[in-house]
Amino acid sequence: IIKEPIWTWEIPCYFFTGGLAGASAGLAYLAEARANPELGRRAWGAAMVSVAVSPLLLISDLGRPSRFLNMLRMVKVTSPMSVGTWTLSLAGASTTLAAAHAWTGAFPRLGRLSRPAAALLGLPLATYTGALIANTAVPAWHEARKLLPFVFGSGAALSAGAAAVLVSPPESSAPARRLALAGALLETGLKHTMEQQLGELGQPYHEGAAGRFGRMAHGCLASGSALLAARGRSSRPACAVAGTLLLAGALAARWSV
């Protein structure tokens, strides 16, 4: 009845990296505000890397850099794609400045101003993709428009916490562990609720590739959360394995949707 979306592998990867970037900026800002500069510095690093990869994925999907630049010619507040493109661009600039100052001390004044801007822009960056796909005619997305942004937001929080756990020493990563575990719980619960509310329209989430990725996400999130809760306070290798499993689960969940 409707045309199948033609998005390629870059788009679910962008959903993942964009959410990771936005939530990591928020985590970094809050960590520094709570006198945890080590966690803040590493979260800024994760935010900068993921926000740098995100436009490359979009440009790869679009085919030419000029198509991405054309979307910056105007702001259309009724278009999630237009708002998202501008959000990504502004978040990228502010996150890069904040991370550069956190790691090198460069741009002291701009770095201080960029921190709250990056954290604030991280909120829509982490969730707008849920609104973007809900603003289509695909029933499994459109009829889930009330929950999809929250599903994507919880997945972004999970990703940010997992990435910080992966790259930070256990003694400074307690807030990241809590964020990862809470995000995994919310991701799983909200996605299940969304599928239940969709009824018959939620059947595609259980079939084919979507079903396989959904089951993979559930397994990775369950095993990663259990390992992080049991050994995350004391074991750096356990944190590395748990963080990797949680990141894999978050990516698989985005790919399932």
C-alpha cells in the first residue's frame, strides 16, 4: 500500500550515534557539575567522536555532501528533518569546543560557554529521530508516535552510560553505571509497551530482521546489565565487556525499529 523506506544501513547507525552524542554531552556536563572531571572528560570525548561520525553517516546515505548542506539553507520548524539537521550542526560545533577544552584546555572562554549549549542541544539530538520516523506513513512508526521519542531517548541514555563505563575507570564511573542500567531498563520496558499498544500493527517488530535484531538487543541488554550490576564497581575488564554488550544492544534496538 505504501512504498518501503529506502534508507540504508547508515540511518540506523546514525540513530545510534546521534543519540549517543546527545546523551553523552548531557552526562559530561552533569558529571563536571557534580565535581567528577574524569568522567566528564571521557564523556565529552565520546560525545565528540559520535557527533563527528553522525554527519558522515548522513552524507553517505544522501550520496553527496551538497545535499546535507542544502538542508541548512533554511529552518523549517514543522519538519523534523530540518530541525534535526540544524540541531546536529549546532550540537557538533558546541560539543567539539567543549571536548577540546576538556581535553586540552584550548578555547577557555568558548569552552565554558559551549558546555551548557552542548548539553541543552543534546536533548533534542537524542530524541528527534524518533519524531522523524513517526512523522511518516509507516504504521509501525506513525501509530507509535507518542512513545517512539521516549524509546529513542532511553536508548540514548543507555548508550551514553555504556560508552562512559567502557572508557572510564570504575572508581569514577558510578553515575555512568546508574545511567546505563536505568536506560537499559527503560529501553526494554518502553519498547515492549510500544509494541503491545500497537497491537496488530506491532507485528513487524517480531518478524524477519526486525525480530532478530530485537531479540539480539534484549539478550545483549540483559547480559550486559547483569554483568555491570554484579562486577561494575570493581572490575575494569567486566566494565569493558558490559559496556560493549550494552552498546551492541542499543545499536541492535535502533536497527530493529
